[in-house]
Amino acid sequence: MQPAMSAGPAEILDFAELSHALAAETPAIAPFKEALRAADARLREHFIHGVHARVLVPLRARFIDRILSMLWLRFIGERDDMALLAVGGYGRGELHPGSDVDILLLLEKTEDKATGAAIERLLTFLWDIGLEVGQSVRTLDDCEREADADITVTTNLMEARLLAGPMSLLESMRRRTAPDHIWPTRKFLEAKRIEQERRYRKFHDTEYNLEPNVKEGPGGLRDLQMIGWVAKRHFGAQTLRDLTSHGFLTEAEYAELSEYQDFLWQVRFGLHIVNGRREDRLLFDHQRALAQLFGYRDDGRMLAVEQFMQRYYRTIMELSRLNEMLLQLFEEAIIQPEDDTPPIPLNRRFQIRKGYLDVTRPNVFLRYPVALLELFLLLQQNPGIRGVRAETIRLIRAHRPLIDEKFRNDVRAKTLFMEILRQPQCLTRQLRRMNKYGILAAYLPEFGSIVGRMQHDLFHTYTVDQHTLFVVRNLRRFYLTKFDKDHPHCSAVCRNIPKPELLYIAGLYHDIAKGRGGDHSVLGAEDAEAFCLRHGLSRYDTKLVSWLVRNHLVMSLTAQKKDIQDPDVVDTFARQVGDRTHLDYLYLLTVADIRATNPNLWNQWRASLLRELYESTRQALRRGLGNPLDKEELIREVQEHTRKLLGHKISDKSRIDQVWSSFGDDYFLRYSPDEIAWHTRAVLKKRDDGRPLVLIIARNDSKRGGTEIFIYTRDQKNLFAHVSAVLDQLNLDILDARIVTSVGEYTLDSFTVLEDSGAPITDRKRIRAITRRLRRQLLNPNAALSPPSRRAPRVLRHFRTPTQIRFNDDPQHRYTVLTLVTSDRPGLLCRIGRAFMERSILVQNAKIATIGARAEDIFFITDADNLPLDAAEARQALHDTLLRQLEQAD
């Protein structure tokens, strides 16, 4: 249903051009195809030059009307027992460039053979001239029966519009499918609400998908149509403006809905234009194209595509708000009209009416503005309330301007907001409601700047405001026993947190400065400090929250990019943290943040890294920052623990010493006692039959969060290249690589991997297949390496990260540290391994990190003589070889 509007300029489409196509006695295909092509080209041209979709969409429908009505006369003729109807979106007079032309051939009674043949000739002609027709042929009885069985058929028929034939047939169909006959309004609304909920679930109940669907997604055009369908069913309304006369829409709300529809029509029309066919998904490449088409330009803070998508997300959020309010108004008018249950008073300002929170009088917010916050506290304290009554939502929207600087400095408002954060239940739900009604952005203007803000990458799945509220939700769940199984370690840690509201404030502010330019952690820390001081927090609590915001990335970066088995790394991190309280708060915030950034990237591997860093740091803090763990002491502890694990299975301790004697100190620093015990048992079972010895063991290690592939073989060059090539061929993703060259002739290596789906390997047949492939490759080290086999997913091709290669010395100057930042792609590590192989580089350790479409990998390397790459020439040669390999992959 479209808002009432004036017709577009007639000169855009020349309807007279059709006269030539229709002049012949027998219609010819070619002239009609040319007329359609010319019309589409003209629509495209006018759109690109600024004519709005609100003009072009109905104009295209009128053009198709003319074609169909004329062809109807040629193929069917004038009959009083048969009509041609436009249905669905076409019935509303809306046709985007790639939209299907949905028609109904309505018969008074079952067609005879001659009628069937005529219909077939008409439809064949329509397809031949290039019309994307969605047709149905039904009698009046068929319409009634099928509409009664399927509400989507009812909805389609409600939009029916006569193109040719007797109006009496259309009127008969309307009478037989009217609400007093089938699908009464109450039943219709209930079914449509269920239909909308199912549709929302398909899009994960959020408006903020990376590649949203303009038509079907939450807040999209279908939500607008939903309002129109219910209005038409209940009131017989033909346009949205009709709802204003029924008191269901104010003039301001009608203007808003018209504005939102105009924008979404513009986006959908543009999508069809740039794609050359029907496409309702805002795919990444289309987002860029539309941003350019609509005149957005990059500035110093936001990309053009981010500016465009922020407007898109804000539009669908506002449309979603209005959809919720209007559907609730319909529900109160249609489903609960005779419910005269007296309201239950809560206080002088609020009451519960029909299960919903309601104001006691319309001027409540004018007389007591801080009630705009109070109502959310009441919803938390009374979780049985179903929601906010529609008229009260309307009042909230109308009175948002009352939240000004005076309001924000009112001690009552500040007290209420802190009470909301301290409530033991419904915190996330009410913060999301505050965001949806625009109250959160009004009370925290700095939050308003991130509403609908999307970062154009694959790492950040949600808009910044949605991500922020997910962080708070995750933090809240750590305190709820029903989620203990999902987050057992975090649930245990949070019991040491005396003031959870400090975590929630840090969660609200950790990304508050995204898009402002500068370091968002620093700017956000300043905002968080100002919030805390304004809300009366102590100096200590204020400093803690500000520190958390400033350092919210430190723990994840340390865990993913540094060697956390190195005591020096742990000691440095412990000094940054300072004490157990800061560690606990930071750990919980970090886990909640990563989980809320992109759920597809969170896995047990990342969880294990953070948990390991947390435990190591906790032990370092317990010892004292001035008493760091000596490496030799740590090695002794690890060995003693491992001997206990091995004691009851290996009686001859000299055999253990013999195995361990061939490995250096790094081995005992990089592996845990249970891993060393596992390795030791495996090595002692190995048989030396005179051939090159290869022992590959794969196990699913729940502690490390991935599947570890353990290799113990005679030392050979280019081991990393060979293994990474095979793992790529097997569609496995490498998360971590640890290479330990023994004092003797053997090397011990382990690779932590996941399937490309993100799951660990659990199938024993799969494990055996991996083992066989690796053995075969390592027994034939001179065999040519197969090139990477996997193609990059579509979405990766739209995010190009410029390749950066940096060389640094490690603190002990044992290795050269190579940092490589580039676009992620299948076979990336295989390409890197080939470059290492070409330059005779040995990999001693590796940290593999993929952040969305961006790979950030760190390699600890030496030359063929196990020496660092000190010479500038050697580093430059490796740099050039890496670039060449990566360019081949592109």
C-alpha cells in the first residue's frame, strides 16, 4: 500500500510507442520486446539522472497495465465471464525494474478447451516478449477455497486491481474473500503477526544484517506492507493516509512512513538497476555501487558506503519502531476491544492496562519528564508486563525532545539510569527497548552517534549500537545461572566482581567513539569518565571504568598476536593489568566483546587462548609483579607435573629423560604438561625401522579448542610449507603452528586446525585420511607442492586489505619476527609456505589470526642455519617473494 501521491511526469515513458507494436492484426514479438527494452532503458536513465523511484515505480506499473490490457483484447477479447487482475505488489500499482508481474486470470466457472488455449497463447506471448510473469488461473470457487486455506493467497487477492474484463467479477471475488466470510480481522491479524515473527527469525530477529534484505528483512518494505494489509482488512483503507482519518496514524507519523518508503523504494529500485535484474539483498558490492550512485563520498571519518548504510539502518530501525507501535494499536482495537478490565495502578504516573504499561494521563511526560526513564525501571521491576501500550509509545516518541541538557543533569534522571543498570533482571531487554524508542540516544548523545553505524568489513557483523548492546547482554549472562554451561569460566570469574554495573558501563562505552576519528579507545575512555563523574561514581570506580574502555582491546591482541607461553609476554601483560580486580573485569569484558562482534568467529580456540592468558596472568599476579617466574623454574614445574601424569604408565624414568634430552627449553615453555605427556607417550611408541620416521597423531583437544595435529619426524627443510599445503588441500584452517627442532635429528611440530566450517575434527575416518596424506607428503619431501585448491568466498572478494610486511627482532635475538597483514583467502598459508621454501626460511613458531577478511599472521623465522635474518638484503628478498606469491593468489 503506497501513500497517496501525484502521478509522475508523462514524458518519462511514451505510451504512444506501443501503438506501432499493436498496429498489426497479429501482435508481433519483436516490437513488444523493443518497447519493453526502451521503457526499461528510459526508466534507468531517468533514475540515474535523479528522478525519484516514487515517480518511476507506479509509472512502470502503468506502462505494463497498457500492454496487458491491449494484449488481453487481442488474445482473449471482451468477455463477461473472465477478467484480468493485477495482484500482489503489482496490484498496488508498484513495479520495480526487476519485479515480477503478478496477474490473476479470474474465471466465473471452469475454463473450456477454447478458453484454455487462448490463455496459453496469451501467457506464451508475454513470456516471449520478456515479461517476468507470475500468473495464476482461478475460478471464483478456487479463489475462495485457496484463500481460506492460505493467508498469503488472501493477502495477494486483497491487493487485486482490474486490468481488463467485467468489474463484477472482481467485486464477486472480493465479497467471497472478505473478512465477514473468511479470515475475519482478528484471525487475520494473529496469522500475520505469526508470519512476521517467522520472517524475522529467518533474519536472526535483527535489522542489522551485514547484507540486509530490503524487502523481507526486519524493518524492510514488507513491514510497511504489513501495516497496509491489516489496515485494508480492518478498515477497508486504500492508502496509508486513510489511517489518519481513523486515528491510527498522526500526520507526522504518516509523513515519517512516507519518507521511509521513499528511501527504501529508492534503494530497491537502485538495486534492480545496478544488478540488471531483481535483487533485494544489499550485497557488499551493491552497497558500494549505490552509495556512489546516491552521491555519498568518503570523508575523513566514514567511508561513503558506511554513510549510506548508516542511513539505511537508521531508516529500517525507525520503520520497525512504527511497525511495532501500529500493530499493537491494531491488536488493542481488534483483539482486545471489549476488554474492560480496569487498569492496575503502579504509581501516580503509570498503570498496567490489558497487560501493557500505560500512562495514567496523556500529559505525564510534560509534567514529570524523568518518567521517560522511570517507565523502563518499572518494566524491569515488573517482568510480567507484556510491553508498553501503543499510545504510550507514541507519547514517548513525541516527548523525546524533553531529554535535553537540563534533563541529563537532573539528579532524578541520573539516579534512575543508574538504578536501571543495577537491576537484577531485564537489563538487556530494557536497554534494547530504550534504544528502539530513541531514549538511549537522547539521554546519551554520544551513543546517538553510533546508532546504525556499520563498519564496512566482515569482522563486525552488527552496527556499533547493536554490538554494544550485545556486549552488555553477554556480560549480563555471565551472572545468570541458566547460562553457566555456556560460559563456565566466565561465570566463575564474575563471582569476584563486586559491582557488575561498572562492567555494563564499560560495555556501553567501549566502542562509543567509533567513527569520530582518532583512537576510539582513548576518546571512549574520556566519555566514560565524564559519564561516571556525572552519575556520582567514586574516583576509584571512575578510573576503573575509564581504564577498561581505554584497554578493552589489550587482552585479545595479546592472546591472538603474542606468544602467551612466553613468561616475559605474560609478565608484561600482568604489569599492564596491575591487579586481580582489573584482570577479572578486563577478561569478562574481552570475552563479551569478541562474542558480540561476530558469533561465527568465536570458537573454543579463541576461548582457550583467553582462558590460558587469564590463568597465567593470575598466577603472575599472585607471585607479585616484582617476582616474575624464572624460565628455568617454570621448566622444572612443567617437567615435574608431566612426570606425575606419566608416572603410572611409564615405569622406566630414563626413557622419559632420553626423549626430553633432545628438546630445548622452548618446548617446555610452549606446551602444557598434559600435552607433553601425550607427546612423550606417542614418541616412546614410535618404531625405528630404518626408514624416515614419521609419526602423525591427530586428536580432538577440547582444552585448546581445536584439533591438534602432532608430527614427529626426521628434521627436514620446508616442513611448514609441506604441511600447510596438505592441510589446505584437505580444506582445513590452521589456527596455530608450533615448531620445535630437537638437538638431534628430529623435529616436533604441532598444528591446531579446524574444519573450514569452524568445527573441530571429530570423525575418525577424517582423522585417518589426514594422517595418510601428511605421511605421504613428508615421506616424499621432494614432491611438488600442489597449488592452493579452494576458491575465495564471494564476500572476501569485496574486502581487500593492502599487504603489509614488517620485520623485527625478538627480545632474545634468536629469531626474526615477521608480521604479515593481508587479505584472507583460501590457501594463504600455503602461499606463504611456498615463499619460505623458495628463500630457505625455517619457521620456528607462528601465530595465525584472521579477523573477518583480514589476516594478521606472525612468524618467528630463521635462515637455513637457524640464525635470524639480520641482513637487509635477505629481508628484502623474502619481502619480494612473499608479495609475488600473494599476487599470484589474487
